[in-house]
Amino acid sequence: MNNFSVVQKFVSILSIIYGYIMEWSENNFISIDGTIDITDLQKLEAIITRLQNGHNYFVRVASGNCKGFSDYSYPSPNSAIPSSWRDVDDKPSPNFDNPLQLDQLFQQMIDCRPNTLAEVKVISVESENQYQRKGQVRKSIKNLFGSNPKFQKVMKRGIYLACLLYNDDRVLVTNDEILPIVEIDS
């Protein structure tokens, strides 16, 4: 059984509230599967853990004060089904626990590259000053989010998906030194 979770956010009403009680159920509250008491009113959200993939869950919330709890409020939509993109893909998760397997994949990637592209070098951590490298990374990340003329030339009016891929102190950018961007809708 996979461990899925749902984040439920809610809005506080204007009366004096000391806490909330949140309940969830698989069968529209014929029986209660779980309860969370929320006393931190600065954080108006709760994470429901240990949900089963593909099962329909209903959630309700009641606010409480010195007189007791209110009637339950229900979200819209009133239920949700935890799932992941792997449910649609029907492929098992790739297992990259073996470093040798990762090295083989990296070598295959290098072997498939045309000879005209730049050489791929393995960066040695010991050979480079860490403070100098971190300063360069901060500078490059700052430049990615600034008003870059190259970035403005490419972008038109529309909806885009930008992707920030990083590993340790390295960030993946395109040849134009901008973040990878895909147009979703124009």
C-alpha cells in the first residue's frame, strides 16, 4: 500500500475561534476514518496522511470556541481521490539506487552526443574553490530571474511553464542562458 496524503486549506471566519476539528471518511461520513485537531491558527491547513491510492475521501471541518464546535463545513468539491502521475503512466518507478547504473546511463548519453557539441567534463569538487563556485551560482541564479533581453525576446503573451532543475549548486539552463520554458497556451 502506498502512502498518499492530501493538503486541505481552509479560511477562518471573523468570530473568535480557538481551534478546528477536521474529519475524513471514505463512505461520506457513515464511519469516520480519521480526525485532526488544529490548534495553530496561524497555519490554516492540515495534511492528511496514510490515504490509499484510488479511494474517494470526503473531508469536513468544524470551528470551535468556548461554547463548543460549529456545524461542519464541507469543501467544494466535497471529495477527492489521491493519485499520482504513475497511475496514468502504468510504469514502475525507475530504480536509480545503484550508482553503477547511473554511471552507465551517463556514459550512454555521452556516447550518443554528436562530436560537434561541447565536451562534457566531470567536475572535481576538490579542484575548485567552493566559495568561488557558490558565488558564481548565486550570480547566475540572480541573472535568470532578472529582466534579461534574451528572455523578453522569446516570450510572447500567453501561459508558460518554466522549469528550474538543479543539483547541489548547478542549475540547468538553455544555450541562451535562460531557464527551460515551454509554451502551454497563447
